[in-house]
Amino acid sequence: MNLGSEGIAQALRRLNAKLVYAEMPPVNLVVCGGAALVSLGLIRRSTSDVDVIGSLPFNAMDSTSDSVRHLSDLLDLEPSEDEAGAAVDWLLRRDSSDAFKQKLKQVLDRIGHERIGEKI
């Protein structure tokens, strides 16, 4: 399955519906990889999955939930500093909690954009 920006939004809405239906507490997720770049309009292609970093209840997804999913996809994309910076700006307009910022810094360090993380 290839997902464009609307397909990604729909997948996240379905995840939200599952969490609400199961009366789970709110979660903070960082969408990364191709899904993040497609959603931001930074690249014009589709992606086959939505990679997230964060903690989900074990039953929120069809497969086993890990803290880090498909970080290698993000590494393979090799986002430029401008692309990573634009993604960070977009993300921080949606969630500026300290916990979210800390996870975001960890991702930026891992993908080689420590300088951006230092500005958060």
C-alpha cells in the first residue's frame, strides 16, 4: 500500500479512533521517515508505512509496538538540514511538551542533526 498525505492522515485518524475507543490515555508520537516528509509537503512521493517514535499501548496497533519503529527508514532518507529543520518547526507547532522535545532531540541526534536539536 502506498500512502500520500491524505492516506497518512487517515491512518493516524484510525489510530486515534482505536485509542479513543479503547479509552487509552493520550500519547505523544513523532512521525518520522517518509511519512513525515510527505505530510509536510517536503517530498512528492508516497510511502508504504507511517514510522513513529513514541510509546503506544501494546494493543493500539495490529503488530507489536516498539518505542522506535523504522528509524532506519529515516536514516535512509538522509534529510537535509533544511528538511529536518522544517519538520521540527512543524512538529513543535503541534506539541511543545518537554517530553516530546526530549524525544525529538534524540531522533535529531541519531540522524546527524544535533545542531537543530540544540536549538529546541
